[in-house]
Amino acid sequence: MTIQAVVFDAYGTLYDIQSVAAITERAYPGYGELITQIWRIKQLEYTWLRSLMRRYEDFSVITRESLDYTLDCLGLKQDAEIFDSIMDKYLHLDLYPDALQALSELKDRKLAILSNGSTGMLNALVRNSGLDRLLDATISIDSKSIFKPSPDAYALIEETLRIAPTDVLFVSSNPWDACGAKAFGLKVAWIERVTPDAMVRAFERRDLVTPLAMFKAIRTQMDQLGLKPDHQISGLSDLPGLVAGIRP
Ligand code: LAC
């Protein structure tokens, strides 16, 4: 078994969702980090709740609804222009610094994204970041009307690339997504962006638990779901060496 395709999660894996903090802080000074963390936590929760309730709306609706929730719960005055400028950042998120180089070194394999993002959001994001030059496919779960970690979402990889799950390395920094892909039967590399030591250090000032520390505690440590990724890496730059070393 060699790796014929490397398929990436988008938000949090290739693109840094913390990069919205600059614009949320500019829009609401002093609230930037709070908005960023509550927004991402609610955005993910809404994907899971809508999937379970079978009331699918695409990720652009969910991203708007979770931002709306966040501004309301913080008692922040809403302004349509400011709201749309924050939403627009989701089409221009920062790529992680090692993303372009890592994907360039993997070009001898099929490269794709499988993401909860809607087709419109993902195509704009990939085009705006220049990743469209390196990707063979950008796959949105939209056509299945259910979000990851549903198996129906991961099934889109074989349906699109015609490559069996065991010959695909799925890469995500989101622990729940890495577990979902493993449960489906993909080979999985989980990017541990926050080490356990860094996690503990985030709570050294227990009198000052920042929203970012809470986000890291809730969304970056490997979940206890009875599943473990095949590989654990510290960044995208570890991938070319890992993939080259995977033998049948
Ligand atoms: C993605 C988000 C949910 O699917 O990480 O890209």
C-alpha cells in the first residue's frame, strides 16, 4: 500500500482560523479573541447539531449563524457592513506558513481538500490563497448535506478521486475530524498543533484563563473516542518525509 493521494481538511489544517482575530479585534476592540474563539466553537457545534437534527444548511449559513450568536451573546452592536467584512475574512484566511512548500513537495501524488466548507467558500478561499495551482480537487461535503465526521462525507474522497480509502492519507489538525476519518478507514495523519505541555502551560495563570486557552483545551487535544490516528505530526512540513517513508 503506497499513498496515492493526500487529502486535507481546510479550516484549522491548511488555513489558520485564528487569523480572523485581527479583523474581529479591529471591528470590536478588546473583544477580538473572545469573538474568534466563541465563533469557532459554535460554528463546529452547529455543524454537528444540524447533522444530527437532519436540518442541513451549508457552511456559509452556519458560519453566519455562529457569528450572529457570538456577537449577540457578547452584547455587541451589529452593523451589516462590519458583519460582512468579518465574514469576508473567511474567504481570505491565512495559509499556515508551511502549507505551500509541503504541498509542492507532495505534487507527485493526487492532492485534494475535503472540507465542511461550502463549494463557493472553498473555491474562493483556494483561489485567493493560490492553492488552486497545487490541488487536483477541492471537495465540499455540500453534495451529501451532512458534515464531517459523518462517513458519508469521507466517502466523497473515493467517489471523486477513484482511489480506495486505504491508499489515501487524510490530514487534519482537528482531533474529531482525524478520528472520523480513521473510523471511516482512511490512513490518517493528525497535526498536533498544541502539545500537552503547551496545553498545561496555557492554564498556568488560572486566574486568567483566556478564551484562546479554553479553545485549545476544547478543540486541540486528541479526543477520547476509541480511535487513534496512524501518524501524529507537528506540522505540514513533516508530511513529505512521512509520505515518502510509507511502504506497502
Ligand atoms: C473543515 C473544518 C470543519 O471541514 O475543519 O475544513
